[in-house]
Amino acid sequence: MRDAGITKIDHLLVTHYHTDHVGGVPELAKRVAIGEFLDHGENREDSDITRHDYAAYLKAIEAKPHRVVDPGDTIDLAGLSAIVLTADGEHLHAIPGIAPQPNSYCAAEPNADPDPSENARSVGILVTYGKFRFLDLGDLTKAKEIALVCPTNPIPPIDLYLATHHGMNLSNARAIVDAIHPRVTIMNNGAHKAGSPEAWQTIHDSPGMQDLYMVHAAEGSDAAHNSPEPLIANPKGATTDGAYFKVIAFDNGSFSVTNSRTGQTKDYAVK
């Protein structure tokens, strides 16, 4: 926030109540002014750790502005359009002004088992800035991904895709990844968290995919399922793990990605 010159968060979106998505909220709320907290509603997972984290979150946002979002709801961002696609296990069937398209990738997609965890309740959003589109589905798992885009897909082609569920093979079904035709993907994996070979391959092979960036080298994977080092923020053996990617987008649909470790920027032209 200091680097970006930001002193306040207008809207804080909590996708779901797992520790790596909500655990930092109580400390963040002590340090930073937050205008509004957004989430999918009550915790749905039967586990002690998730109940604990949800209770800590509720305490942290007590008496603060709070909104439960549903599919189709929008988030008020100046100059941008942000629409909720998934929340609390439900999904949007059509985005206003965009006709859903038949999804030819559904026929070959294996059935996925229902997921009783909070992952399946993730809030997923589509952010549009002019012609630029960014998709973040939190940790949504395959059964809900498939329900979202099959038999018809409401999501238009995506410029920048945040790999779902940190690049885990429980998510990133081919039926959705191929259907959204992402130009660039950023996988927010850890050195020993997700970044699975199956998800990496699915995303890498998606039609029109230009580059697959990784926040960390996936040390439990092999060289064939890791991106080239210039596309990794924190490669194996790095002395720190705090490097990141900075994206600058323009309303004509062009954008750039900068690796903070190397300082190198790659530009993606208007499509």
C-alpha cells in the first residue's frame, strides 16, 4: 500500500473463510481504514479451524460496514465494473449485456465430486476496465467451476486470469480454463503450496495462452511444470520470498506485467 500510495481500502472482499484468505483480516483492520467488508455470508464448513477464523473475522468487523454479496451484485469502483459471478455455492447464469455461449469443452470434462468445504462457497468476481478483463474465482473447486460454465459459459474472453485455488488440481477444470481463453495467467502459489503439475499443464495448454507467471517456483513439481525463471517472482533458492508481480492495465485492453524481483516488464498489446 505504501508503494502504491494508498492509505485506505474502500472495499475488502473476503472470498471465503480459510486461514490463508481471512486469517489476516483482524490485524489488517487494526492498521488500515477499511470502508466496507464484503463476503458470502456465514461460514458453511464443519471444521474447528474454519469456525475459529470465521469468529475472529466477525469480531474484527463488528460495527463496521459489511455487505453479503450474491451472484449478480456489483462492487462500486470508480472507472471499473466489478460483478460477482459466484458466492455461497451459487453462480450467475448471464452477465448483463453479454450473451452466454455454448461451451464445447464441457463434453470432455469428467464429473467432479461435490466439495463440502468453504472453497466451494468462494466469491468470484469479473473486473472489467474498458476492454480489459480480469477474473478471480478465489478457491472455487471443480464441481462449481463446471456448473458456472456448463453447458453455456457466461464469462467473456479473459485478458488476465488469477489461477484458481493457487493452481491446485482440485480446481482449474479444463472446461472453464479453455472456455475463458485467458491471454495471461498469474498463479499465486507457494513454494510448497499448490502449483500442481495438472493445473499448470491445463493452464499452459489453454488456447491463446501467452504467458503463465508463478509467484513461487513449485518445488514439489518438476522443471517441465514450472514456468521459465523470468516468469517466476520467487525462484527456487531465492534468499527472500517477498517478490511480486505488478500489473498495469489500460482501457483499450492492453496491459503489462512487471516482475519485482528482476524489474523486467512485459507488455501485452491490444488484442
